Amino acid sequence: MERAAVFDVDGTLVDTNHLHVTAWWEAFRQAGHRVPMHAVHRAVGLPSSDLVAHLLGEDRDTARDAELSAAHKTLYGQYFDRLPALPDAGRLLRRLHSEGWTVVLATSAGGAELSALRRAIDADEAIAATASADDVSEGKPAPEPVEHALELAGAPAERAVFVGDTVWDMRAGSRAGVRCVGVLCGGIPRADLEEAGADAVYDDPAHLLASLSEGPLA
């Protein structure tokens, strides 16, 4: 029976959360909204439409949601050629692959953005599949992205671990019935990740790699 190691990407394997914060903050500013960066940071990890609703509320002009998302996409796209992988992200995926884990990415990124992220990680040979937000009706914190990743891996929830950096990741993984591992490199506090369902928390991929023999991915 397959074992699945499912990974979020932004803030978990690639150091992009604060780039997303800057791009969203500027997109909101250009549209006349004053949204604090700390609030944007806490919302990163939600699908674009949910992020806009979370930050602007239900009484916003929803006709401008697509414009905001497009502005964010354009602003963030300027970084595609230099997205930085987090320490040992690629080594971690290759190690898990070599030890028999089926590695699947669960991300809202797609198209050119996903290609840029995979180039940064530089471990394509270890990645069996990618579950994107386009493949499901609801993004995180709904369990569907993780459940779809398990389907792609051919693994049951009890033989899977989901690694992510946000409370939305931990909630999605918990609702899907998998063990959840949090990483602090996305900027979310340990206590918040644990409260949202993290069974273990590490600093970053390098810390997780160094701890494989004794952690949830042992």
C-alpha cells in the first residue's frame, strides 16, 4: 500500500509568502483598498477568491474580485525567474521518494506559476503528481485538495502526511484525516499551527529532513 507525503508549496518548499503579501497589498492599494500587510499575511494560503472575501468582507463589490486577482497575478509574476527554494526543499523530496514515499504537491498555483515553483524546488524526479485548486470545487481549508492528492497518490489517509505552513493547511489536512506537519518558514506561529491541527512543527524543510528518522515521516 502506498504511503503519501503531500506538500503545500508556497511558504513550505519555496520562500514566497512575503512576495505574495507584497503583491496582494499592492493589488489592493491600486484598487483603493487599505489592507494591512499583517492581515494579508494571515490570509495567504487561501484561494484568491476566498482571500479577497476574507480581507474585504461580504459587502465588497464582488465585480472587482477578478480584477484584484489578476493584478496580484501580474505583480507576483515579476518574480517567477528568481523564486527562492527554502533550505533543502529539493533534498527533502528526493529523500522521501528514495525511501518509498509517493510525493504529491497540493497547491493553488497552476500554469506558469507552478512551473516557476517546480523549477525553484528542482526535484521533479521525486514529484509523482500535483493537486491544484483547479482540480477541486473548494480550496483549503476544505479537505478536498488533500483528498485529491491522496487519490493521485493511491494512498489512504491513515498512510499519509501533509506538510504545510499555514493554519489553512493544517485545517485541510485534519479534515482529510491525515497527520499534519507544520513548518515555521511561512511566518505563522507554532501555537497557531498546533491549534489548527499540526501533530509536529519544524523550522523549515532542512529541519524536517534532519529529523526524518524520528518524526511523522520516519
